[in-house]
Amino acid sequence: MKINELIKTQEVAIPNTDIVVKIREDFGWQEYLELLKIEDDTERGIEKLAKQIVSWNIQDDVGAPLPVTKEAIAKLPRFVIQPVVQLSNEIWKKQTEKKTPSQGSS
């Protein structure tokens, strides 16, 4: 099995636009541990999105594909990034619950 087959993706269609953002459902173990080290929630969120977004069909001012970077994410309008953040947070919560042993279990 190829490594890229291990991590599934989901697409987020941004309402009232033709923008589609594809994000990974999981992180590599090292990526996950590195994200947990970031104490500031905002910084962790931006770093998480930069690692999680696989692709998008957003272009720069001259029509070239806009690279997925933390800087590009930070410049996106809230109505574009909010649905992506919402799905990302849902995925993060599921992954955190999977990798963190539940309290009280034997």
C-alpha cells in the first residue's frame, strides 16, 4: 500500500463561490506531535491548516495557482476559510480522541 493511500482527504466547497479546498483527514505522527507542541491556539490552527490543506483552486492576481502557505491562508477572507476551519477542527477533534487514551478505561 502506498503512503498516500493511508491518509484520506475531504473536499470543502466554499458557499457562493467556485472554490474547492481539499484537506487531509490525518497527519503523520511526527506532524501531529509537532502541532501539539504549539501552545497558542491561533498559531496551532494556522500551522494545522497549512499542513492539512492538500490543494485548492484559488489563484493569485495574475491567474496562477496560489500556493498553500501560512501566509496565503492568513490573507483569505473569513467567509472562505471558515468552512475549512470548521471541517479541520472536526477532523482534529476525532484524531485527538483516537490518539489520546480515554480517562477511566482499563
